[in-house]
Amino acid sequence: MRSQTSPDVENPTRTSLLDADYGYVPTLDPTLPPQPQETRQQPSKPILLLISGLLAIGLLVALIVGNVHIETHDNDVPSPERRNPIEQGVSEKSFGLPGDVPPFSWTDEILAWQAPVFHFTPGKNWMNGPVFYKGWYHLFYQYSPAAPVWGLIVWGHAVSRDMVHWRHLPIAMETDEWYDVNGVWTGSTTILPNNELVVLYTGSTNDSVQVQNLAYPANPSDPLLVNWVKDPANPVLVPPKWINKKDFRDPTTAWLTPEGKWRMVIGTKVNKTGIAILYDTDDFKSYELQDTWLHQVDGTGMWECVDFFPVSKEDDGLDTGVIGPDIKHVLKASMDDDRCDYYAIGNYNPKTGKWVPDNAKIDVGIGLRYDYGIYYASKTFYDQNKKRRVLWSWIKETDSENSDIKKGWASLMAVPRTVALDPLTGSNLLQWPIEELDKIRSDLNEFDEIKLEPGSLVPLDVGPTSQLDIMVEFELDKKITNGLSVAAGVPYNCAGHGGAGVRDAFGPFGLLVLANQNLTEHTPTYFYIVKDKKGVYSTFFCIDQSRSSIAKDVDKSIYGSTVPVLEGEKLSMRILVDHSIVEGYAQGGRTCITSRVYPTEAIYDNAQLFLFNNATNITVTASLKTWKMGLMTKNESGWVWLGPSLILVVVFFFVVWTWQNQRKNRS
Amino acid sequence: MKYSSPLTILTTLLLLHETLYSTMADQKFIENTCKGTPSPNLCLKILLANPKSQNSDLTDLALIGVAAVEDKGLETIRQIVALKRSRPKLKPTLNYCEKAYHAVVYADVPSSNEALRGGLAKFAEDGMADSAVESQACERSFREHGWVSPMTDSNKVMNDVANVVRAIIRMLL
């Protein structure tokens, strides 16, 4: 198993030298005869000298290696210039693959590049329910310790002050009871009014029946919540007789009903109808199934990881269970059938226990998605520390298992996103990377008003591009911008358009990330605008993996969807590049796409960034900012060495001083 | 009890009829299942080869399918080992193929079995999808290095079997 991506900044890397015995000699008492002390306690001078010498060398090495900034971008790359559009070729062939592709094998170097730096990755993992408790953010995630493939699942655990820098803790819960021996699966935490925390989770029993179990911290005063206790009354909830024993999992966070009971939701199915059922409880140990279901949608199949939470135009984050006249409720479920997370906005009636979508045409499972790429089993939690709702999701690999075994890890989390109701449209959510990620930005590069005529391709000189935060705005002809509207009735279909190489009147245009010099590999993130027969424009936001890599055993889909654009708005996208994961956010997070890419050449120093406009009829003006993103990249580890370096200096001088003292005392 | 008594004969006939009927029903179930796969004949061959298929529900049929993938994977690994001796020039590519089939037998198959037993069929689907990918990657790697593949049949069989089992698993979702 690969060791964790980056050293924990709260515990700077410890060097083994600190644990060594330096041969410390206590100060000599001048009244005592020197002889016995000399033979008994004093280490031999040559050894002392040797140790001091080694320390000095070690210190020197540490200072040099750690603090020298190694220039990584190619100094021969010319500053941004516009390539002659005619030279580049105003045809699809601009982005086509050359005829003879050299034979390709995954090398360790290529695979090692794939590991993300600022995304949460503890090794092989699936995700679970995050919570904020006593000053720490906790992430409990589905972890498969045996191999980089799904298997026997336990609860991994990590904590953070800011959800960006993580400290890994021991496994929180293992498969050590008959009721979870086949898997400690997804669960949720509920914080009770007295700040007590309880967890309800799904266990797969020795007969593979899915049951719900109660657990709580062994020591509630431990802010790190390291140890957990499973209630002896487990399982506290077993599947009702009318549903399949293997279709009963992922209980939600509970909230208080007007009657004063705790209510939670579980997703399941009856034939092909996905449903969300409600349970009420006083003590989390005995449950009453409610007669009315929260909601159901025909033909959607099993609902996993159901999530249910309030939103409003006024507030950015509301605690589960808040109700009021201006409050809408979001119902979300992960569709087992198509591996996508769907949500819908609607109204919840606490008295009847029913939730009704605002627009039944885009009901749960058939309408909007959190993310149009690889994004599944997501969950939100209410962060009472910053009064916001935060969304986490599991992102799997889309390469071959063979590669995963070779590189030693599989799966990661997307960056945590705040999720809130779009105050302008009211009909979709907005997701945005949490503001704490701004802290790991550096090396700002700004480009203003780059004019991109049809067929343009502009390289951007921003240094290394494997870890980037890019914010770009596109200005188009006013006529078009004013015609853009909230897309209605247009199918969400970037794949149908054929990718960034297919030219249209009004698109595609955007960025090429993780692109190599001759563009044999590149990942376009782009907009394209389509005008329908009535003259109504729709805007699509897509990420195209079809040319992301010359390797054939990786996913090459094109992901995306329409994005609502309001009158007068510029088109904007934010792209986070972190090695093999690319996350895109359009129009402030109205439409999001997470992509996994596995380039073989557009890696390390060869990964570059371009602006492009493949439209035939419009000129686009782009303004953008890029930042380097990083916790500890190989080149920025300098300051981490400062601590141990200083300690080494002090020890070195102490040893020398002691030695000098001894010399003085003896002479 | 007299074996030739009318009652005995009647009971026996009824039992035989029942068994025949239920066997026919099971057969129909297997046939219908296989119709929903890309290679119905291959599917029937795999499932009927295992006598347990007669009393199987869909999950059990899927498990029989995964066992077939495992058998084929092991057989192919043995073939690769033999080829490494007889065709030493192909060793680098054969090594790659060996790792690919290791992933199938030692990662995808156990994961799929566990997922099917636990009721999380989608992970089993991922496992079978990957098995097909690994077989294709192996086949392609010969071409890419300019060799004629000595394992085309095996790779094709693995690809086809994995896709059949994947289709069966999809019916569980």
C-alpha cells in the first residue's frame, strides 16, 4: 500500500535522527575527581566527533535538499503567443491523433504521477459520513484494507481542522460482530442537543442481511473520537418483511419532528421503484416505520445513500431538521443502476411526512445530478462551525484494476464542496470548493482579455500544470449572451455532441488541461452553445476524456450537461487539476463535472495548459487566473525541514559545546 | 408398502412430473436469463455446465458465471506460463498479460463474489467489466509491440465470458 500522499503539516516529518542517541554527557561536577567519571560516563571523543560530524552533514543535506526550489517548467517554452489559426488548421484535425501511435506500457513513473496531492486519499477507499465535533472535522470512510478493489469494508478515520490537511487515525470500526462481519457499511452521525454524537450504520451480517446498528464514541470527551463502542442491543433495525434483505442500507442523519421524535430516512426499492422510507425513534434503539413513504419514483431502481436536507435562498447552510415557510428541502439519492447521484428540490410537509418535488419532470433519479462525471455515494453534513452545508463524494478509478494494483491505490474523495440553493434560479443547487482550499494557492498568474478567434489555440505559460486552480471567464458577442436562458427541455448530453474536436457555430471553446506539446493527449474542459429551432440558446458545459490519454484501457467518455446561464452573465468555469483528477464548476457551481484522466505523456513537466476556441462563428475573449495548488509537492517541502534543521543545529552546537567543556575541564 | 400399488405408481408419476416441470421451469429461467446477454449460447454453455444452475436464482447464476471467469482466468495464466517457456521473445508482453490476468483472478473475481453475496451487485459488475478490459489490454499489447498474439482465442473467450456475466449481473440492479 502506498504511503500517504503528503506529510501531515501538523506533525512535520520526523527524521530518524531525532530518535538517535547523541551520547549526551551530563555537566561534570568540578569537585569530583575526574578519573572515575571519565571512564564511566564519558563517551570517547572520536565517536562524539563522528556523531557531530554526521549531524552537521545531515543538517547541511537537509537544508540544501529541502530548501532549494527546483525549477520545473521548461525555460525554453515561449511566452504566450497566438498560433496562426490557419497554420493550426481550421478543422477537426487540429485535435486528432497522429497516425502512428507508439506502443505503450504503463511504467511506474507514469503511474506514480497519477496520485493526487490536495484530494483526500488514504490508500484504497470508499467514502462515508463526515461530521464536525469538538473543533475537528471527522471523515469516516469506507475502507478496503486488503486490496485496491472493493472488498471487506471497515470504517477508516481521518481528522482535520480545515478539511484540507488531514491526520490519519486508526480504523474506527472493524467487522468484529456477527451483525457487521461482512462489512461495516455506510452510516450517518446525528448530533443530539446535548452535543452527544450517535452513529447509525449499516452492517452486513454473517448471512449478508443488511441491518442498521448503533454506535457511539467510547470517550465523548476525546475530540479525536478514536475509539468507538457498538451498542449491545445491535442490530437495532432489521429490514421490514416486504423488502429484500439486501436492499436496506445507508441511514441518514436524523432530525427532530414536531412531535419530538427523531426521524431518519433509508432508501430501498420495490421492484423497479426507488423509494425513501421514514423511521421515527426516541432513543435510536427502537424504530417505528412510518406508513407514508417520504417519496418514490418509478423505474429508478435501488436508492442508495439517500440524503435529505433543508435549503433556502437566504441561508447558505441549514441544519438538518430546520423547517419554515421559505425553506425548501433537497432529496438526493445515489442510483444503483447508473452510478449517478441525483437530487431534486421540493417541499417537505413535516406533518404528513411527504416530500413533493417542485418539478416532477426532473424528479429524483431522472433529473438533475450533483455532478455529471464520476461522482457517487455522496453525502452532505451540516458544518455548525461555519454554518454551511458541505458535500463529500467518492470518486472511483476509471483505469484498469491491473494499473490500480501496480500503483497501489484506488479511489479518492472529490474536494469538499459547499452546497446551497442557487438564489438566482431557485431551481438548482450551487456547489463550490470550500474556501479553505484558497489557502493552498500560490504563484498567481493572470491573463486579461485574450481574444480567441475561431480556431485559436493559445498556450499559457504558468509553470507546472499538474496541480492547478483555474478561474476563467469568457465574453461573447452580446447578442448571444442575451439570448442564453435557463435550459429547458434540452437533454443533458455532452456525449452526444462528440467532444471538443467537433466544431459548431458557437463552440466548443474553453481550456485544454493536462495537454502535451503536440496535443496527442489533452483534456478539454469547455462550453458549447446550441441554438434550437425557436432561436433559444442552450449552453453545455463538458469535459472530454476521449483524447486524455493514448492508453486504451482507460475510460474515454465525454461528460457534462447543460448549465443555466442568466441574462448578462459571462460564461465562467473553475477547474481544479490534481494529477489524475479534474473537477470543473460552471457558472459558480450550477453544473459540475468530475473527471478521471490517466495521461501517459502529458504528465510532470510535459503537462501544459492551453486556451482554445474551436467554434466557427464566434470570437471569444477569455480572462483567467491560475494558481498552483499544493500541500507538499516535491519542490515545496523546504519549510517542513526547518523544524528538524533547527533542532539539529541546536543539538550540534550543544554537543560541540559539551565536548569543548570536557576538553577545558581536563586541561 | 407395495411398490406396484396404484397409489405408489401415481405418487411416483406425480413426483416425476413435478420434477420434470420444475426442471423445465428452471431451464426456461436460465434460457431467458441468457437471452439478455450478448452471447446467449456461450451463456447457456457456462450455466448448464454447472449442475447447481438448476436450482439457482439470479444471484446464484451470476456466481456461477464469476466462477467460470475464474476458471478461464486460471487456465489462461497457465497458458501464459507455458508460452513464456516456448516463446521467450514475447516475455515482456506475456509478463504484462500475466499481471492482467492476476488482476482478474485475484482482485476482480473475489471482489465480485463478495459483492454478489452481499447484495451490492454494482461492484460485481465493475469486476466483470474490468475482466473484459484486462483481456482486451492483453490482446492489444501484442499488436502494439508488433507481435502476432498467441493468445487470441483465450483473450476472446475471457472477454466474451466476462461480458456475459456482466449482463447477468446487470439484471440484478
